[in-house]
Amino acid sequence: MDPRRLLPPPPSSSFSSSTSSSLLLLLHLPPPPSSSSSSSTSLLLLLLHLPPPPRPPPPSFSSSTSSSITLIYECCLLARAPDGDSALLEETWGQTLGSNSSSQNKLSERWSSHLHQAAEHSQHQTSHIQRSQFSQMDDKTFLVKMNGNGVLGKTALNAKTLGGAVVNGRGVLGNGINHVSMNGSLYPAKVKSRRQRWEVKPSEMANNTLNPIRSIVDEMKLTPNRDKPMIALSIGDPTVFGNLPTDQVVLQAVKDAVDSQKYNGYAPSVGYLKSRQALANFYSCPEAPLDAEDVILTSGCSHAIDLAISVLCNPGDNILVPCPGFSLYKTLAVSMGINVKLYNLLPEKSWEVDLQQMESLIDERTSCVIVTNPSNPCGSVYSKEHLQKILKVASRHCVPILADEIYSDMVLPGYSCPSMASLSSDVPVISCGGLAKRWLVPGWRMGWILIHDRNDILGSAIRQGLVKLSQRILGACSLIQGALEGILNNTPQSFYNNTISLLKSNAEICFEELSSVAGLNPVKTSGAMYLMVGIDMDHFPDFKNDVDFTERLVTEQSVFCLPASAFEYPNFFRIVLTVPKEMMVEACSRMREFCLCHYRPSSRGSGHDLDQ
């Protein structure tokens, strides 16, 4: 249906001029000053569902301009309209005056004068009109049919700024249908689309997002041996095999939270105060005290890392990331336009940081240094002395630390793992953690940020930034928040001990068995849930790299280990230590058989002198 038919016909009116007829839209504006009427000009007033104001007499014009009407009130509308609305002026300016240059010049001068007067008038009236009158109207758009060839013609005007709107040489009103909105702006109803065909593209952020683990694993041809059951040592999920359930106390805390019906609604974006205080109490120590204001609850540790990187970095900045290291750091950073610099971990020194190489990477655009301790994928735990050396580097260059401590306290007997914050005297530390690994519930998605800033270096700006970022998506599950205090305070030590006992047993089996396999060089683990194994590729000419090696291991022996190319560290693979003990023994036996089948002597050195 033609939208022009939606309006009732305007009242009949005769026009004395054959060259021009116009509509004046008064939209509750004050009437114009009275002036004498010209017998050659007619004015039609259309009141768009509004009470009609007193009908003002039309302005008078000289005989040379008797075919036109200067609509001062359109100037007022124009003064409040968006810049694009003034683009209509040129289109209709010349239609009324035709080719009469004398008429054009006189009306142009007259129009310019009215524009300035209208601008001054509209600046005083706009605020009052919008508050007292337009606020009473429905927020609707009306369709208006313009009678005749337009109000104004094509004589160009110099650009004039009217209350923020620019008269750029195009007319206010023209032929056909126009929208008149309640804020006084006029714009074409039928606007030609800039796009001539469908072309919906993904964002740059989406295109820049890449998970190295998925990109590598998805390309692998994994066809297990049908005669052997699959043993997956690749997934960092301690719940996969069912041999590591969480404690009954942990489950009961969640059941109590459900039964209370207090946690069915939205929680504050940073988490319930009671839950944050429980975390602060749990992790606070004299060297690194915490309060509830220092805690933000998140949807898992990954979300915490995302918030921390987002609040510290701008596009074009860089962060320092361990290599080998958790692939998520790079996935998040690159998607946000942040550069990643890899600092080396040394397998011959139990994966300690190459401090000199790390320090050489720091420049004026370095926003933070990420330290993972205990380490995924290495299974290493740094000593107090080594952590202090890392802090000294950060202190010299005034760079904060982002500490990924999701595996804190998952440390094998004989090792200790102090938090970074407890050793820092001046370096701000943003610590990220969660329930996933120590409490064996990765699917519950409960993580947190602990802000350690004893010298107020980060100040309120970083804290407020984290709060704002947490408001983008409400994070941690409210039910788990309700259970958090009970989980932290009531989980028995025996539960933690049982987990550590299994990890220790499997780590010893794996290291001892694979150390005696020709061509493999396992690095002894001290924490977390992983063990890294080096491959002497010179002795395995059948394979191009670690990806090819692990792919064939699946095909022939149905054992899947994650190639360390996923961590940007080729010619290694990672083993997850959370499988049942008998499964670990079987997996090591199959790997021995596989290597014996493919191992070839080589006159060249192995290239790996590991401190085992």
C-alpha cells in the first residue's frame, strides 16, 4: 500500500501561483511574526495530529519572488535536524524559481538572512520546546506528501552552521514522501541502500581468534587401532575417567545453596560480597593481605585471564607469555590486537625462565608479564628464589605481573609453591585462579581475580576498569557463589591429599617408564597435572614432526598425547597424569612398543641434554 494513503486528504485550497505550492510544518513551534500577505502565494498548514496553533499570515515577497515562499520555520527545524537532513536544500531550491537568475539572487539573499535569524531563534527555543511540548507527543513518525514541485529550488547556498546542523546546499523539503519525526527533523522516507547485494562478513576479532590446540588437533587424522581401546592422555580435564570425583562436602555445599533458594537470581557483576570475602579470607596472608574489594568472581579462570588482559592492555601493546605456555593467552591477546612476545622456558633447568631473554623482550609497550606457576603444560613448580628473580625483572621495568595460579597447591611432595604476591614488595600482581583443578570441578565455571597492589600502583582506575569489564557479561554461576564459602572452609585435607597421591604415582610411573625408552626424553614434573616428553626426531625418520609422531601413535597404539606444537614448542608432547594408574601403565607400555618399532640409530647427537 502506498504510505501516502495513510493520511487523510488535506483541506482543499486554491493556489494563485502555477509555479509553486508548499507545506509549512509548524510542529508546535511559536508562530512567525505577522506580515502582509501576497496575493500570489498560498500557504497550506498541515497539523500532524496536533492541536492547530493560530494561523499566521504568509510572509510577503516582492513581485520577482512571488512564485515562492520562504519557510522560516523550516529553518528552525533545520537548526535542530541532523546534518544529513539539510542535504535536501539544494535538491528543491531551484525548482520553484526556475531559471530566473534575478529571482534566484534576491531570494538567495533573503534566505540567507532568514537562516541566520532562524538559527538565533531556534537556539533559544529548542530546549524549551523539546521539554514542554515534544515530551507530550508519542514517539512516532508521520508520512507527509509534499504538494507541488517543492518549496525551494536549486540555487546553491554557502554552507552555514545552524545550531549544529549544516546547510550544505541541499533543500529541506522536496518531491514525494518525507518523514517528519517528533524531534522536528525531516528526512527522506525512501533512502537508497548503499549496499547493492548481501555481504555479511565476520568481524576482525572473530577472524583473529585462533585456538592453536583446536587448529592442530582438528587437522590430525586420528584413527585409533580397532584392536586396542583408546587411551586419551591429551585432555586437561581431571573428571574424564571418573577416577577423581570431587568431595561429598563440595557437593553438599551446592545442594544447600540450591535448597536455600537464595541464589536463583542475578548476582552482582563482581560476585556476592559474602563469597568474595570468603575467598579473601582463604587466600589472605600477612605478606599479601586481601579484602573483599580485592576479589572479582568470574566464569572460570579463563574468564579471569580475559578480564585481566583486557584491563591492562590496549591494541598495539604487547604482553610476555611463557613458551611453552597455555595457548589461551595468545588466543585472547591476538583477537584484541595485542602483540604476544614469547619468553623461553628451559627444559634442562626444569622449565625455569630464561631471565635474560625475557628481560630483553620488554619495551615501553609491554603491559604485563604472564607467569604460570605451577605450569601448564610443563608441570613445573618454581622455587621461591626463582620467583623473586622474575619479580626483580618486572620491578626494574615497572611492569605488572599476571599470575596464572589455577594449579596453586597442586604440588607434589617435596616442593612448595608460594604465591607471586606473597613475594612482591612493589610489583602489582593480578592473580587468576578457580575451583576447576584443585577441587576437580572444571564444568562449574567458578574463577576469580585477586588484586594485590599494596603500594596502590594500579590505583582505582584498574579496579574500576575490572568492574566495568565484569559488567559486560554476568560471570560466575550464582549457585556456585552461594556454595563457595562452604567449599573453601569445609573441604577436608584428605581430599586434597588423595588427588596429590594419584598425581605423584602416575608422574613416577610415566617418568621412570619413558626415561628408558630410546628416543624419548621426559622432563620430571613437580606439580599441576602434566608431564612433558621430548622427542629426538633424528632417531625417528618416519615422522616429520611431533604432530606426525603423535598422530601415528594414535593410529598404531590408540594412545593420544597432545603434540607440544600446540604450545609453540615443537618436538615435545604433553601427557595428562589424571588417568587411572593401570591405564597409565598400559599407555607407557604401548609408547615403548611404538618407539621400538620406529627408532633408528643416528650418528648425530640427540640435541636434548635434559636435567632429569
